[in-house]
Amino acid sequence: MQNRFGIKDFLLLVLVGAVLVSVWLSMSAGDRRLEVLQGLERRLSDVETQLFTGGGTGGGGDLAKEIAALRQAILERPVNVIIQGGGQVAAATTGIATATTPAASAPSGGSGGRDESWARPGVKIAWQKPWEFVSPPTDVPGFRAGGEFTEIFGAQPAKLVPYLSTDVYGRRVIDEVADSLAGYDPATLELRGRLASAWQEDPDGLWLRVRIRDDAVFSDGKPVTAEDVRWTLQDYVFNPQIEAERARSTLGMIQDVKVVDDKTVEFTFDKAMFTNLSYSMGIYVLPKHFYSQFEPSEINQSTGLLMGSGGFKIEGLDPDRQWTPGEDVVLVRNDRFWGPRSPLERLRYKTVTNDLARLVSYRNDEGDMITPTSPQFNAAREEGDWEDENWSLQWVNMRSGYSFIAWQCGPRQGRLTPFHDERVRQGMTMILDRERMIRDIWDGIGVVSTGPNNPESPTANPDVEAWPYDPERAAALFKEAGWEDRNGDGVLENEDGQEFQFELTMSTGGEIVEQITSYVRNQCTRAGIRCSIRLVDWSIFADLLKQRDFDALMMGWSASAPESDPRQIWHSESILDQGDNFIQWANEDADSLIDRIRATLDTGERMDLWHEFHSVVHESQPYTFIRVSPWLRFVKGDIGNVNTYKAGLDRTEFFRAGQMVTQPGS
Amino acid sequence: MAAYIARRLFVMIPTLIGITLLVFLLIALSPGGIGASLRVSGGEMEASKAAQLEAYLEDRYGLDDPVLVQYVRWLGRISPVKFGTRAQISPSGEIIRTPKALDGFFLSKDWFADLELGEEARARLATLPPPGPLLDGEQAVAEHRAASRDYMEARADYIAANQFLEEAVVRYARETGIADAVDAEGEPVEGVLTDHRPETAAPSWAPVQAAALATLEAYEAAVVARNRLQRAFDAKPYPEVGVPVLPGVLSLGPPDFGVAFSRGRPVVDLIAAALPVTILLNLIAIPVIYLVAIPTGMLAAVRRGGWWDIASGALFVALWSVPTVWAGVLAIGYLANEQYLGWFPVSGLHDKAAEDYLFLPTWGENGFAPGYLLDLLWHLVLPVTCLVYAGFAVLAKQTRAAMLDNLSADYVRTARAKGVPARTVILRHVFRNSLLPLITMFVSVFPAMLAGSVVIERIFSIPGMGSLIIEAINLRDRELILANTLMIAFVNLFALLLADILYAFADPRVSYD
């Protein structure tokens, strides 16, 4: 027999190969660890030498000075919340801090004789109190500092670069790291200074002068200056080589940014608009010294170049080792943060794409917070001990959007639909029992929407009540508008004998669509209206919107701020030029209100206009407003100080307690 | 043989072009078209701003060009043979090409052919920096950097002005009632408008005139900036890419797959991140399928009609008919859920602390530490199980059928008759001869290795090729889809060639000479 290559030899070869490969891999893994260690040692010794030599070269000297200043501060000040939190963590990460001193407002920024030399004379200055926790974690029983908090995302953020990241998950991470000049107060939704200690607004709305806090520093210790603000806008956002087109379009109203002095910056606007203040105060301030060392193309293609002055910082700023999608995002507390420091030492964000797997991961203690689906939310709460071990949170906040059925108020392909008549639209709303829809279709999660303004926002008119479910009144309205059953076949007709029929367009996806369409069709049939359903893919749906080629359609708007410009959706001028007034609703009262809202800078006055606008939209019912979708969250019971605010959740307030601290019920 | 292989390789080029063109046309003609994801309106942005944003993005990614031009441009970039001036490469890896050409603005050849700029505008244009001298070294780099920013700014201004002009024309056309001048999406139709002479007396003509003047000025400014950039580029601030064949006309260079606009990252990076994950999964799954299915099929053929044949057949077909989505969800719900068994991890490929693990498992002071390798394998159990279980049936049945064909052949009876041991008959004679259909099946493995499984990757949160491709298709990401298509088509064609060569080795009757 000749000696042939058999299966046994093959297996042997494979085995030997596998052993060799694994030996090689383990050696390279060892090498990598060694390299990391060496790198750490080198950096440590660098820091040490810089510290001992007094630091002639920038960074080290700053560090030494900073530590000295911190020591001094600790010695001089009475024990105060901020120092306590930070100091605890530095000393022993698991130490239990005894919260004996009440949260005194930190007297920083020279509250006595305020320095007004930076301001334009004669214009009111809006002085800002330093940003504080709404609910200081140290006041909560069971407080402990330290630990890691893990949130499980449903999708991977594509990149974590400020202004280039466009998804909601990326924004959530960046919000913790990159700070802005001002933010919405979580409880009251007022715009309050973060990096800004004060600002001055032109009574005519054409400029805005901002004073930056003296103690604000980036996570590497360099101070935040006016030049950083100017650079962020002029050389980053407005630099056409940076792929920040979206931010560029929203901030397009900023004509110029001038550095007045080291800590004062002035924006000039092309026209007075109420959004100017919140948009320009909402920008992330980026460190010029960090980002300017990269070419625009490097920034465009980077995935994790993220540095700012917020309460957390990202590990690994080395451009060759930056975060890439697929890894967990890990943020560590920025101990140089000027503001209220989070008791948590690290935030971790991991991604689990499948709904069920996400819940299982959460149950397996692989994460501390998830966004459950509505059925998951209800099912879990029915478990006996769920509420004892978890926070089940459900609340409406400023980011809650609303869903609606939009009626075509203008012509579709040259022909008017029945919905051009306000009475018909009101009637349509009244034949749909929105409370029941929420109960049956959305598992009882949600509240009936009354109009375009988020109910938590001060823009919402509390006096507007949703139209009742009243088919009889609806029938009367239809009759008034000329629609009644003239030939006794159960279907409404108008004078010309045309039947009342329309097509409801929805974008495909999910079983909810099925339930909604069958409910709407059912209700229409009862009222004597023929309703046909058209399901289309999202991309076609978007085209239909642009072409205004539909009778009625269902979709939702989401919100990102308590107040946003209503013109794009509601003004009659947005019917032209592919604006989002795709229902072609033209209402003179609304138009004039929108124009006045946009030009009114006084908040109180503007809110009155908003309320009026809310009523006008309610009366005319261009949309049937269905449901405001609340946020749903599960948070582990051993996380303390979990509060639901109008602005969302404040992760920096959370702490990791040793035992369950939930007070069930939300 | 060599001639045959060469011929096949040569035919591959038009085939690849055909495949990518077909896929490209499919994306381009689908609703929404290329880059549909970029055109999502926010509802908060003013319409004119949203349109402007769209125009910027279209310009950045060349989406405003005709479909075929886009395809040819893509082909030019990925082709190793390049025409024209060679591109340059900056130290950060950015490929720098000749500055983009400037198209004339809307109706510039027609309505506004003899538009003249005013004195003031001329004076403003005169202040713009003209093309500088040919610099070299650091200065050339600095000049190129400044000039390219200037040009991009000027180009953006020009695009915005052009957009504004189009809007003014739309209003004018609506007001004067030119039929069909505005399409269903509210965009002006140039062909219809050129046939009209503008009525300069109409009240909405003045804004059109003003917008056209502004656009002309922006255009002239962009031309100046472009000339300056062209000069800066000609100074060759960076090293050139590739090898010249005919200088200035023809050169060889590496293919450039471009940037995936749905994620703003180079396509090569995205594939390099996703591909190893998919290959790893398949490298484990495919051998498992073969090692289980082929022996089972052989045994089933040898004991045809026996309990093994029937039981394995029934089991495999049963497994084959279980949907992966369902199996995956069950696996997570029961095997990974600590409320039930909790044996396996739910998602991902590594433990969160895996970066700090040693590679191999160790027994130390703190007891057993699994190490990186074991951790990875442990994470792979559920996804690999879901990948393989449905694959057994086809392969086992295929093996069984091929074996049965040969078992009843004359040469087998002869071999048995002359006293060759049954083992040898089956392994040496029958199995070798049954390999032919298995080879056909085997080559299809290679493209499958790269493609990944959308369902399994979604369920187990594995960032592999499947999710990458499906997302690319959903977002109509031209670059990413084409690169994927090209890669899979290439591997497919190559696998087919390999199969044909293997035939010749497995079966002496097959010859290509």
C-alpha cells in the first residue's frame, strides 16, 4: 500500500496548527499587556519627574499647581458637598460617605461685588447661579460614592465625535462629556448657565454676550476660554471641511463670534429669533488645543475623538486607540469638573440589539438601565417582586414626541379631500376613541395628546382639553359639512352623491400598524366612511410627504427641546418649497401667531402666544393628536437617587448603593 | 490549464463590472434612490435650510450627478489603472485629488447667459487671493491647506446661492403659471424653463434677478478659489499615489473604496472591523457542519433504510425547518437567562473585562480564570449553534445521495468481490467518487463565509458583515453596498474557478486543455 494522506493525518495537522496558532496568539497577547504596562510606567515616571522638577513644561506644572490649590481649598473650606464627593472617591472608592452637612450652595464666582467690566453697559445681565444637583445624592439615605453604572443601548452609536455624531445614542454619550454654555434645568426646564456664569441679551435680539465661568476647565486641566467658543464655531462647525453640515444648518443664524476678552464671547445673529438664545447657548464647547492638532479629514473619519469639560471623560484619547463601534463605551469621572460631581466613578454603555436579549442582559445584571418595550414594561411589572428590585419608570418629559393622524387640508393631485373642512377634521377626531387606542394598542402606556406642544413644556396650554370621543356629535358635524347618508346604504354622501372615502397611508413595520389600521377602519365604517389603507416603505412614505400625495397619514414627531420653531410644520409658507407643512394647512391666525412667537424674545409674553397657538391648532384639528409617548426605563434597584425630571434623567445624580434602595411606584 | 485559468480570470473583469452595475442600478432606481438616508427632514429646520443642507450633502458625495456618471466615477476610483493626473496622499492618509470641477448654475446658459456683475461685485472679486507661485515643501502644504478650505467655503456659498436661485425660480414659475415647470417634489425642471423667455415685468422676477446676480458672484468667487487650489495642487505638496505608466495620462494605483456616507467612515475600515468577526463565526460553524453532516450522510447511505438513516434524516430535516429567529430567541430566553439556566452569555463576543484577560485559561491564586480564548469560545456557543443546526440536512442528504449512486456501481461490486475490506471500499472507492457534488457545494462556502447572517448577528448583537450589509442597503449607502458587492462577487467568481480546477484533480476525466 502506498502511503497516502488520510483523514487521521489531516486531523493531526489541524491539531498541530491549532496549537501553534494559539501559542502564537497567547504570546502576542502577553506582549500587548507588557506594552501597555510599559506605557503606563513611562507616563507615570513622566508625571513624577514633572511634579518634582516643578514642571517647566506646561501640563505637569499645571497639575502640581492644581493639586496644591485643591489641598488649599480642602484646608480652607468647611466640608462641602463637592469636595466631599471628590475627596471620598480619591481616598477610598467604596467608602461610605456620611452626609451630615446640608447641601450648601457653593459660593463661587464672587457673589459679592460682581465684576461687570466684561458686559455692555446699560443692558441687563442675566447672572446665573452655579449649576447644582436638583436632588443632591449625598442627601439620600444609603449614599455611597464610587462604582460603575452600565446602560444598555439598543443600537450602536456610529461615532462619538461632537457635531459629527447624528444618532440619539451618540448624543447621550457626548452630553456627559462635552459641556455646553447653558442647559435646561431638569426640573423647571428653564435655560440655566452651565459653562456660562452670566449672559446679556440684546433687547433687539441681534447679539448675545456670554461670560464663561472662571473655574471651568477641560478634562486635561486647561481653562475653557472665549477663544475655545470662537474656535468651536468658526473653525470647527463652520469649517466646510468638517462634515458637520447638520449643525452648520441649525446654527446658520450665527453670523459672527467675537472674543471680547479671555472669558467673554459675543455672538451676532442675522435676525432676531427666540431660538437664537437656546441654540447658541446649547453648543458644545470644544477644546481648541486638542481638536486643532488634527486635520479635518482625521476628525471626519475618527470615531472617538471626544474631549470636553463635562462631568465625565472618555478613556483613551490617543487617536490610534480611540473608541470604535463594537466596543463598550467607557467614561470615567472627570475629577477636574467644576460643577457637582457624580458619585459614580465610571459610566459604561454597551449595545444589545435584540429586544429580548436586552431584557435578559438586564435581568442577568449585565446592565443597570434599559429602555424596555411597552409589552416588556407591562409584563415585568406584573411579576411579584419586580417593583421591589427595580425602578420601573414611565414619565412624559420634554423629549417625548407625539403621534398623530394628519389630514390633507389642501388639494391632493389637484382635488380637495373631504378634510379641507375644519368640521370634518373635528368629526374625525371625535370618532376615534384615543383613550381606548392607548389602552388597547399601546398597552395603556401614554397619554392623550392635545396639541403640538409637549405637555411638560411651558408652551403647552393647560386649558386645552382633548376632543371627547363622541360619534354623535361627529355625525352632526359631518352633516353640517354636507356629508350625510342620502341613499340609505350606510355610507355618507355629499350633495353630488360622492361617497365619503379616503386613504390612510402608514409606513410599514410592526404589529402596532396592523392594530391601528384595523381600529381606524372599524371606527370609520361605523361612522359611514369608507377608509382604505395603504402601507408603504419609509422611503416611499417620505416621497409622498414631499409630493403631498395622500388623504390622511399617520406618523409621529419627536421633540428635543421644550421650545422649537413652529414655522416649519405649521406656517402656511412651509407648504411651498417642500416644507414640512405637508398637510397644506393654511390658517391666518396661526400664521400671525407663529410670526409673533418667532419674534418675541420675552419668555412670558411668548408663552401666552404659544398658548393661543395651541388653542388655534386644537380648534382647527389639522392633525388628530393621538398620543404623547412617555419614556420607559428600567433601572436596577440598587441605584440610588433615581429621579424622573421634565428634562429626562440625570445620570450624574445616581449612586450605586450597596443594597436595594427603591421606593416602589413611579 | 494555465491558458484556461488565464481566460477565466480575464472574463472575470467584465463580469464584475456587470454585477456591480446591476446592483448600482438597483439602488439608484429604488424608491428614495441613492443616499435616501441623508435626506431625512427634521421638522425643526426651515425648508430653505433643509434644502440647502441636502444640496451640500449631495455635493459632498456627488449625489447630484447623473446615475451613470456616479457609477463610472466609482469604477475609476476602485480601478487599479488610473487615468489623468495622479492623486496625492497626505500624511494622515487622506487622498487628495484634483479639485472638483464647478458646474454652471441653474439656467446659467440660458436665462442668465448675458448676466453682468456690477462694479461693486467686481471690486469684491478682485480682492480674492489669485493663484500663488508654485511653492514647495512646508509652504506648499500650508498653501494647499489654506486654498482647499477657501475653495470649500466658496463652493458651499455657491451651492447655497444656487439653491436660493432655484427657489426663487420656483416661486416665479408658480406665479407666472408656467406649466410643468415644477415637478411633484417641488424641484424646478430645467428643460421646461429653458423653453420660456422670462417675463421681466412680473413682480416675482426681481428676486430671481437678484438671486441670479448673487449666484453669479458666488460662482466667480468659486472659480477664483478653484484656480488657486489647482495651482496649490499642481505644486505637489504631498507624495503622489501609485506608479506612473505614461506620466500625466496613465498610472497604476491602489483602489480607493471611498467613505461610507451613512457612517462617515472609510469603507475599508468598516469592512476590516466586521469581516474578521464573520469569518471567525463561519470558520467554526462550517467545519462543524461538515464534520457532522458528511459522516452521518455516509453512514446513512451504507445502512440505507436502517434506523440510523431514518432517524438522522428525520432529525436533520426537523432541525432544518426550525426558523433561526425562533431558535435564537428561545436560546436567549432559556439558555442565557439566569432565571432559567443562564449557562451562556446573552450578547456580544467578549466579557467586558476581556481586554485584561490572559489569552489562555489559568489556575492561579484566585482560582480558575477563563482567559480570552475560552471567554470568546463561550460567547460563541449560542450563535454558532444557531448558525449550524439548519445546515446539516442539505449536506447530509447530498452526501447520502452521492454515496448511494456509487454504492450500486459495478466497480464497487468488483472491489467487494475481489475481497477488498468493506472499510476500504467505502472510504477509498465510494467516498472519493462521491466527492464531485460535494466540491460544488464546498465552493459556495467561501462567499457564504463573507456574507454573514443578518438574523443571528441581530439576535446576538454581533457586529459582523450581515448587519453591515443590511444597514447599508436600508440606508442606500452607495459606497458600502458597492464595495460589499464587489468583494462577494469576486470571491464567488474565484470560488467557481477553484471548483472547476478541483474537478480536474478529483476526476481525471475532466480536462481543460
